[in-house]
Amino acid sequence: MKVRYQYRIYPTPQQVKGLNQLFGCCRVVYNDALAIVRSVPQGEKWPSNAELQKLVITQGKKTAEREWLADVSVVPLQQSVQDLGAAFKNFFESRSGKRKGS
């Protein structure tokens, strides 16, 4: 038997500000990685997740317009890039008929 719990949190205004900053950074990293993948010419190999992380996170922190990425933890930013890779993988597997179910 599985047990499921639901929790409700009530963050302080400072915590809300921090969460909003984190979610915004994750969105920017995801969109930057998506833009890089879309800019790859058709027929060429896409960069790996590790290469994308270097481009959009590590090198992004070194630029003046993205230096605020250093204010948040790197783990959620890396997860954003991994989520993009999983989304592409799932999309292309579903197009080639390998999906389970309808």
C-alpha cells in the first residue's frame, strides 16, 4: 500500500522573492538552451546536456547580462537543461512509434 501526503507551505515574503528568482533563472536557462538547440543546422548533431550546461550556465555567468545566474544554486539550473533533453528525447521517441499506449 502506498501512502500519499500533501503539504502546504507558507513562505515568508523573503522566501517568495528567492523562489521567484530561482524559477526565473531556471526559465531563462531552459529558454537559452532551447535557442541553442534550435540554432543547430538540420542534419548536424545537437550538443549534449553537459555541453549545453557549459554554454548556458557556466559561460552565461561570466557575461554581464547573465551574471545574476550566480545568485542561485546551480543544481536547479542543471536540472532545467536535463529536463529539456528529456523533453526532446520523449518527443522524438513518440514520433517514431515507440511510445507505450495511445
